[in-house]
Amino acid sequence: MITLAPVKTERRSSAFDLPDLLDRLIGKNLRDGDVLVVSSKFIAISEGRVMALDSVVPTAYAEELSSKFSISPNLCELIIRESDEVLGGVVSFILTSKDGLLSPNAGIDKSNIEPGRVVLYPRNALESASTLVEAMRFRHGIRIGVVVSDSRLMPTRRGTTGVAIAAAGLEAIVDLRGKKDLFGNILRVTSQAIADDVSSAAQLVMGESDEAIPFVLVRGLDRLTGRSKYSTSDFSVRADQCVYMRSFGYSARRTFPRAS
């Protein structure tokens, strides 16, 4: 049986030691085989990836996007810096690609932070996940998995679901190609997105507003075998292999270097 347990903590808005906090909250209660789902925004805040919008100087291209999509030029500038590609948009949202993941506004979040400030994505989500795995192994001699999750809109679907942007210590994608279905048909393209499934399940517990639940402890998953490190790009397929993007006639429009 798989169980999900929320781990609540106080509100945070500046950098802090994430492994130490996790250890204080549930370190002694963790067991071998547990999987911890961690909010990507909470990781980003722990890294100090919070910016005041009035400290950002917009470029001419940011001003252009601001006029087109009714978003502040300062936020547009951050979206450009944090994106690999700007694909288009609608009023209040710019659709971008970041590490192969489609992200409205490059994943930059204005919620759960003081007005006038925004939270960026973690610097390196896989590194953060791996650090938590190693910290719990070193401190308690246990083997756990960590999934870094974010909420995401799905095409034509109402509401948000969870999606994994990194994972460490567990098999996050199971390749089912070559296996047979109930009627003996050979599966040609199917893979099971274990980390995405776990992220969506954890989203039920984390919530989307003022719950203050950045961790969800998943017990009974039994996936701590096989490959154990997945970055954001490992969860993605190239645009020319994506059924949605290919159907819409995707072509690269504009690529921007990452901010250093």
C-alpha cells in the first residue's frame, strides 16, 4: 500500500539550510525506501532564488513582450533570462521552453512570496535532490528517493497537476517498450512517468494556496532501483518528437542564453 503524509513547516521567504530543516522535521522518522516529494519553489527559496521585480532592468525585447502580453516589463525581462525559448503567449502569460519543459512564464512564481517579489526555478533541481538523498544517507544511514515537483497546466485541461522537474535515488521513468499488454500486443512507445505520477499524487496533499506543506512523504512506492538520477531534460522529449508540438507545426522562434 502506498501512503502519502504531509510535512508542514513555517513560511519562508529567504535562503535557509534545506537539509537541516528536513532533518529537524522528519529525519528520525524516515525509513529505507521512502520517497520525499519536495516543492521546487521551496527549494528555490532555500537557495535565495527570490528577486524584487523593481531591481530588474528590462531590455527593449522585454518592453515589446510587455506591450504584447500585458505583463510588467520587469517580469518579462526575467522570463527572457530564465527561458531557453519564448514560444508565444496570451494576456498575462508567456509560453516558454526551459530544459525541454513547456513552462508558462518560465516557471517564475508570484504566489507564496511577498508582493513585488518573485520566485525563480531552482539553480539545479537534480543537484538539490541528490543533496537531500546524500544528507539523509550520511545522517541516518538510510536510502531514500527525492522528487522535485512543480504544478503545471496541461493542454486543454482545467486546473493544475503535479509534474517532476528532477529526481534522485529512485527509478523515475519506467520504459515499457517491448512488453506485452493484456492481449499480447507489443508496446512500442509507452513509458510510465513514475515521478510525474508521484508529483500529482503529492499535489493532493500539498495544495496550491496557503497550506504550507512543501514536503510529502511517500511510503510503499518500492521504486528505489535502477537508474537513480534524472534532470529536467530527462523528463522531456524533443519538440520534434512531441505529438502536441509537431501537430502545431512547431519551429524554433527565439532562443535566449541563460542568466549566469
